[in-house]
Amino acid sequence: MSAEEAGASAASDKELVVQSQAGDASAFEELVRRNHTKVLRLATYLCHGHDEDGEETAQNALLKAYRHLGSFRGESQFSTWVTRIVINECRAYQQSQRRLPRGLNLDDHLGEEGDIPVELVDGSSDPEIESAWHEFHEILQQYLAELPELYRTPFVLSRFEGLSNEEIAARLGLSLSNTKNRVLRARRWLQRRL
């Protein structure tokens, strides 16, 4: 690792944004490196689990972030700002897609109390778990596709991205009580379906 790369790794996101806004492409590359996995995972979930669509949407969101970096004022974290862009890109994707089929039974793939097993969410490198993850992922995406977007986005941010209700509220521009309500309603809706 070069001294420049080590310096970029040690810099905060805020410092990297300032450097990027000043024209330092390597600083923006470091921001992308830090956020790429979360951006891709979120985009894939919000695009109903279609990997190619998730990748394309994530790339579009990061490109849009790069193009509009000058308008980022630093009032929130960079990751919060990028999350909003991903959500908007996914909304555009969702408007162009038709609904997925209904009526799947997920009981065999769920943990006790209808909760999603953590090992499936984390995508372990164990081949059996990976296989189960892919099967579960397809089924879960069909259910999530049926969940109204109003509830889907907060639920995905909570369950799959591990964000607190406060973080979700900040990223979506909602009140804390509204955020809690939407996550709870999404969970109840999915539990009824399961």
C-alpha cells in the first residue's frame, strides 16, 4: 500500500468528500470502496433481488453521487446521502418493473418466530448455507416485491443493513415514530404472509 493509499484509508469520509470536491479522484474511489458493498446489497434488495439490476442501479447511484458531489453540503454523513440516492434510483427501477408472482411458502426457510436466520442474511462462505441463501433470497425477494415500497425501504434498511430507527429516519427524512411504525408494519405484513 502506498503512502497515498494509506493516507486515504486513514482519512474520514468528510475529509475524503472535501478532497473529492477539490478534484481528487482517488479520494472518491476510497469513498466508493468504503460504501460499495452496502450500496450494492441495498440496491439488490430494493430491486427485488435481481443481481444485474442491483449492480446497474448501484453503479448508477454511485455515478450520480460523483456527478452531484459538489451539491453535497455535509449536513449528513456521506453514506446517508448515498443511501438516499440508491433509494431514489431503486424507486425509478421499481416503477419500470411489473410485480412478481405471489403465493410462496417460506416456512421451511425461516428460523423460529418467522425471523430471517442471520446466517442467511450474512451469506456465509459455507456451501450449504450459500445454497440455502440463494434459494431463500429468491423467495424473499418475491415477498419483498409485494410489500408496499412505503414499508419495504425502511424494513430493508433495518433488517438487512442493520441501521437503527434513528439512522433510517435520518436517511429517509422521516420522523422517528413514523420510521418505527413503518418497520413494524412491514414486519407484521411479512409475518402474516409467512
